[in-house]
Amino acid sequence: MAFQIISTLLIAIALAMDAFSVSLTKGFTQKNLTKNQILYYGLFFGFFQFMMPIIGYYIGGVISRFIVSVASIVAFILLLAIGLNMIRESLGDEDEITDSFSFREVFILAIATSIDALAVGMTYAILGEDILLPSAIIGIVAFLFTVAGIFLGKKIGNYFGGRFQILGGVILILIGAKILLGF
């Protein structure tokens, strides 16, 4: 049991790294996020990291090969689009940079960073292991990493100024490429 919890924690940390990277980026590009908005990021990212393994678990073996092969492409396209938009905004007039909170963007980012958790759920199904506790651990870790990433990003962003949005866009694109290429 202890080994299972430790291995689940390690899986949760690995899955949360994309969410952490994205939230770090949002922290240094969206300076005016309120505590409630940060909480929304954490809840959305944590919820999707919690739900995707459960969905993957129940989807099972028949269509798992298809979903796994397309999931990385979908995640890449979503992160590429958001990253390119961030770069485009940062190259425009400084006053035009949007520092606004968008539920739509949070939703898309939460899905894009949790698609790999779908495959983890399928793996649990194949192994015949329970999914509820691992999913809860994965969701909680993602929530914590997301909130910590935003707060850390806000601190880092204060040192580097507004043009950090270009780096944020590049980071999102690189995360998408990592997912696409399976690194």
C-alpha cells in the first residue's frame, strides 16, 4: 500500500509538471490575477487532472490506442494556439497586452495539460487497479502545483517586466511540442 501511494505521488508530480509550467507562465504574464482567479486556475487544473484518469479508466482498451495517438496532437494544437497568441500580443503595443482572466482560456489550458492523465487512467484499467484514490491524489497535486506555479510566476515576472509574455508563449509552445513528441 505504501509503495502504491508513493508511486501514485510520483505519477501525480510528473503529470502536474505541465500544469506547473503553464501556471508559472500565467503567473508572470497575468500580473493582475486575484486570489479567486488563482483559485479558479487551481480548481480547473486539479479537477481535469482528477477527471481525466477516471475517464481514461472507463474508456478502456478498445479505443485507447486511437485516443492516445490523437491526444498529444490535440494538446499540442491547443498550447500552440495559446502560445502564438501570447507572443502576438506581446509584440504589439504594450497597452494592448491583455492581462485579463478568461474562463475559456483556463478551461482550454486545463484540458491541454491533463490529456496525458487520460492515458494514466487507461493504464490503471489495464492493470486492474482502483482509480479513485490515484485520481484524487493526482488532482490534489495538480491543484497545489498550479497555485504554487502562479504565485512563483508572479514573483519572477515582477523582476523581468511585461515582455515576459514572449517567453510565456514560447514555453507553452515547447510544452505542446514535448507532449506531441512524447518527451
